[in-house]
Amino acid sequence: MRQTPRPGAPASPAGPRLRAPQEPQAGSASTISRTTLPPRQHIRCYECQYEFNLTGRMTSTHCPKCRASLDLAGYTIDAECREILKTLGAIKITPRGIVSSSALVATDLDLAGKVSESTVEVFSLLTIQPGADFIRGNIRTPDVKLQPNAEMSLKNLAVFRNVEIYGTLRTHLYSTGTVTLRAGGALFGGVYGGHLVVEDGATLIGEVVIGPEGLARVEKAQTQAAMYQRDENSERVMVLSTAPAPATAAT
């Protein structure tokens, strides 16, 4: 990973580039941009898994336990990226972004592009946008948010902590935390767990088991899911867009 030259210096001829936070220039061809972490954050070291609180706006720190140097910046990937990227900030993969033969670690991931032949570890929230394309076994995350106009189907076991649905999800969903079905969102299949919130205007069609019995089913599903290795869940997920096509001008 190379640092982008300061303004006025010649740009590198090829390869992903990293630039400090600034407004994008018109016609910019950068593949990775960077932002800083909010002033206060509860984070987990991606080397030793130690959790601690951090106060102050900065782009790096050290783990108080293992002393590893930790990146705190946020990144945006908007072209092909084959770099290993670890950060305690957020990573955003735009519709033009392609992560291939790589490894990503982040607190949050916003996915609108493609992830292939890569491993992705998300400590908190995976936000799934229309157009996302990934292999289930390549991404690990406790929480999931499905954005509006996104339609996603999961055939294999779908076990998460908290799930927030603005779009359309087709699966049997197991939750250890709370499933929230927002107005305009839809869930087809089934939901099992301890907590369910359904807003007015949402659609839920399928089996609903919430409470002690639901949590018992979640525990069973967790046991089954733990038997699979990361690379054994080869289900490809291609998130469709349900947004209406733009109107064409009359001739």
C-alpha cells in the first residue's frame, strides 16, 4: 500500500493508492480513501482481541495489552484491491470496488461491491447495499443491516446477533440479539430468537418463534453453523436492487 503524494507531486502510475482525508478531486482515480475514527470508540485489537475504550480523534494507536500498532482510519475502496487491510475504523466498498485475493479486518463494513477469494472479518456491523456480491463463508460478522431496495436470499444457516432489515430478505433467520424489520422492509421464510421488532408497513411472511423456544432453536443453529469451516460455506450471494428503473425521456 502506497501513500498518495502531496498536492503538486506526481501520482503513482498504477496500483491502489491511500490518501489522507480530503475532498475528492474531479476525475480522481483513487481506489482507497481514508478518514479518521470518531472521538470516542470502544474497540477490539485485531491482533490479540483485547477490548478497550479510546478517546480522541486519531488515525492510529497501540494496543495496551499486546502493544501492536493499530490503524484507526476509515477507508473507501472504489476499484480493484488486492491489499491486506486491517483497521479498527470502517471500510466502505463502493459499487466499483472489487476486493480479490485479499484479507480485510474492520469494525464496520459497508458493502456495495464485490468480494471474491478473500477473507473478511467484521467486528461489529456489516451493511449490505444493492449490488453487493460475495461468498457467505468469506465474511464473518455479528450484526447485519440490509439497506432499502436490496433483495437478498440466504439458503444456508443465517445466524447473527442483531439484524436490521430495510430491504427484502429471504431466509430462515436465527438471532441471538434483536431482529428489527423496518417500515417497507420484508422478511420471507422464518425468524427465531429472543427479540423481534416489526414496524408498521413492514412485511413478515413465515414461521415466527420468539422467546425461550426461539432461543433454543438459535442455540441449535449455532452448533450446526460452528461445524462448518469458513471455506465450506461456498454460497454465493448476489444482492439484487428493487429500485425502480429511471424513467426514459419520451421521443
